[in-house]
Amino acid sequence: MSNNNIKSVVAIVGRPNVGKSSLFNKITGRRQAIVEDSPGVTRDRLYGESDWNGREFTLIDTGGLEPDSKDLILSKMRAQAQIAIESADVIIFVVDVRTGLTSSDKDVANVILKSGKPVVLCVNKCDNIGENHPDFYEFYNLGMGEPYAVSSVHGHGTGDLLDAVIEALPNLDEVELASADSAVTKIAIIGKPNSGKSSLVNKIAGEERSIVSDIAGTTRDAVDTVIELPPLLRSSPLEEGNNTEKFLLIDTAGLRRKSRVNENIERYSVLRALSAVDRSDVAVIMIDAEEGYTEQDSKIAGYAHEKGKASVIAINKWDLIEKDNKTMGEYRRKLAADFSFMSYAPYVFISAKTGQRIDKLFELCKTTLEQNLTRIGTGRLNDLLAYATSRVQPPTDRGRRLKLYYITQASVAPPTFIVFCNKLDLFHFSYQRYIENRIREAFGLDMTPIRIVPRERGDQ
């Protein structure tokens, strides 16, 4: 499976007022963090996306770290920073050349060194080009290797700093728990807090791998569990030459509406949950049958849809619902309306507590993934295009008719097709949907997202 979408995490840490937020803004390329010349302005962690030399990563800006402070707000900021340190793959430790090496810098350095994480030392506010400030060299005393002279305001030295960060990041293969076995299928279990995600993982694994509680938000980080399917669930291999039935289950923290993410630690849990979707092959979207569909379910599913992931909607706690012979049909019709934006995603009604239909859940995960990885020959696609356009003529506008010249598949996960035409403005959404539906029917792609990319002939 491709791991191109996997992002490592880099945390910016340091005592207050050393320019962490300015550095964050410079690296992410946008003014996202509040910058003010007074300590403690950044109290919560902010995170943004960035890349350097083709390597994407998530950057976290933290509040100032003061290990021995008894101030209530500063203690909360310290907790924030420590969470970021524990969760990061690489730490950028920022110090201020103007104030020189302080006792607070040494205290922060001790906290970072205890984490055992790779560290890149950034000596900020080196605004003058040329010979380094006399106090620059005293930062070697921190025992963190070579310091990098940086001006976060002007951008001087940020390139060398990022080179060092990328070098310190783990290899993409090392980010994957099961990278040594490319046959492992990665399934992210996502949903609102207390929808039963951890219970499902525990039931499948046959032991308590995740803490289960009635308190929403018990799981605060993504938890990876490698399992093998029981013999009764084993069937044909997922891919040709692939003769294993191993799965990596990623139990994620429940995603909440941003207005309700009040507990500090949960802000980072949201990031980890979305990151789990990024590195997954299949997303299982857990719906609480008792609570029903909510706006937050739509947002969670929407993220998986935007990423083009093979997806299965699992309605959990079905054993707690009073049923008659119409209950499931009525529920299905309501789900079809609620999830109209991803009508391809199949539904399965399960009970993580009793194990009801978990075998069906795995079969759907395998089927949706097979479709998500389907590749179709160009000849077959163009035969279909000729048939589809002869059956339903392309639209016209003011005497101009849409002409579709050629179709080819550009990629998988999701299947993405490029269609070359004469005029983009004539290739209306409705006719794109028509072509998409013919592809689904002809090649059995009814359970995966599909992307149609129109291009005018001659476009590069």
C-alpha cells in the first residue's frame, strides 16, 4: 500500500517569548499563530501542514514551557507542550540569541532530553547576516548537537533548519507499524466519542487492547492492533500474489465538534485521528444506532470521502435497538439520505459487544478495498466511452457540442480517470456523473469513490 499520504509530526518547543509562533508562521507560510512581543501569548497548541524537499509533515506550535512554574496558566501551557513532545517525531527546540542561554532554557532542554526524541536546536533572532552573535556558541553547552542560526522574522537559516528536521524524521517505512509486511491492510475506525470503536477493536482482537469506558473520549491517541482473520473469514487474497489475511486496526480518539474540544489533550487527539485516516487503506465510520446520524458523523465521513478512502459505514449497538421487520429498511433509507454525498459506501449493522455481523464488516472492508485499488486498461475504458456517448449524446450549448476524445486511468485509491474533451465549460457535472455511473456499472465499482478529471485537449 502506498504511504505517500503519511505525515510525521514536528513540535516547536521552548520557553516563552523566544519566537516559536513566528517560526511556525514562517514554516507553514501563513499567519496562523498569534505573534505578540509578550510571553505566554500562545497557550494552546496550534498545528498546520507544511512540506520540505517533498516530505510532508504536521507542525505544532506550543505555548512556552516553564518546567518549575506554579502559575495555573503556565502549568496548563506546560502540559500542552509536554503532550506535543510525547507525540512528536522530531522536536525543534527554540532559544533566543538576544537573551543568551538561560536557566529556563536548560530546564526545558532537560525535559526534552528525557523524552528521547530527536531534537534540532534552533537559535532564533539571528537577524543580522554574516558572523554569528557572540552568544550563539554558548548554546553548544546544551548538549543537543549543532545549533542552527535562524531569523524567523526574515527567514534566514530556515532552509538549513528544515534540512536537519527532515534528516531527523523517521523514514516513511518506519512510520508504519507493519511496514515490513506490505500485505497488511490498514483499517482506521473513526467516529464520534463513545460510538464503540474501542469495543470493536477489543472484540476482534479477542482481548482488551484499548480502554473501554462509558465516558466519551477515553481513547486519546490512535492505537494500532495487528490481527489475523479467523479461518472462517478467510477467502481469496486481496491482491494477486498476496496470500495473507493480516489487518492493522487503528482505533482513533473520538472526533468532536471543535467547539466541544475543551480538554487540552483532545486537541491533539483530533490531529492523530485524522492522521490515522491519512495512513489507512479503509475507513470504518462508526455510527451509534441509538443516537442516530449527526452532523459530526457527516464531517467525519466527509474527511474520508475527500481523501478518497475505501469506506464502510458500521451502525453499532444494533443489539440495543427494538426492531420489527421494517426497522432495518427504514434505517437504511434514512442513511441513504444522510450519506447522499457518498452513496457508494456500503452499510452494515453490527454489535461490537456481541460480535454480530463483524464477519460481514470484514468482507465489506475487503471488497471496498479491492475496488478502491482497481486498475482498468485504457482500451476497455475507451470502448466504454464510445458506447456511453452513443447511448446518451454529449450536451450542446449555443450550437457547440461537447466532444469526449479519450479516457485513461491516472491512479488508484481512489480510481481516478482523466477524460480529454474539446471544451471544459461544456462538460457539465451531470454528464460527468453519467460517465462515472457507466464506469461503475461496467467494471463493478459500486463501493468506492471515483474521481473524474476533465481536461481540454492540449492541457498539460
